[in-house]
Amino acid sequence: MNRELTLKHLADAEAAGAQGLQHIAKQRSKIKKLRRDGQDAIQSIRVLLIFLDFQRSNDEHRRWLQAELSKMSAAAYTRRQVANAAVRPPRAAKPSPRRP
């Protein structure tokens, strides 16, 4: 995967994560309301667990994408170092100072 595509996937994962947090907050609020009203909240709790599992999975994917970007950046930095070393002439050694 190239850097641009990885950045797009990371942006998508971050947007999905933000949206997921909103869904989780709404579902928790819904569960509180159901419990406060004395109604059964089991189905809403099951949905919350699904949201939480998806959020965990999305967070893992986002961290993986970030690691991939870091690897790409490190590889690009190494390639630049190698390219620059090939272009630059070696430095001449400085003579050691003479002592009287």
C-alpha cells in the first residue's frame, strides 16, 4: 500500500472512530433512560457491546495504519540517507594538531 492510500485509510478509520464514539455515547444514554424508566435494557446492552467491539477493532486497525506510516517514513528517511551518501564525496580527515 502506498503512503497516500494509507493516509486515506487512516483518515477513514479516524472518522469511523469518532462516529463510533458518538454511537456508544448515545447507546449508553439510551440504556440509562431505559433503566431509569424500569424497562428492559438487555437488547440495548447487546447493541452497545457490538459497538464497543467494533470500536476496539477500529482502534486496532488505526494503530496498525499508524505503524505502517511510521515504517514508510523510516524507509523513506533511510533511502534519502543512502542517496545523499552516494552523492556526497567523503570528507577528508583532519590532520591531528601538532604539539610543541
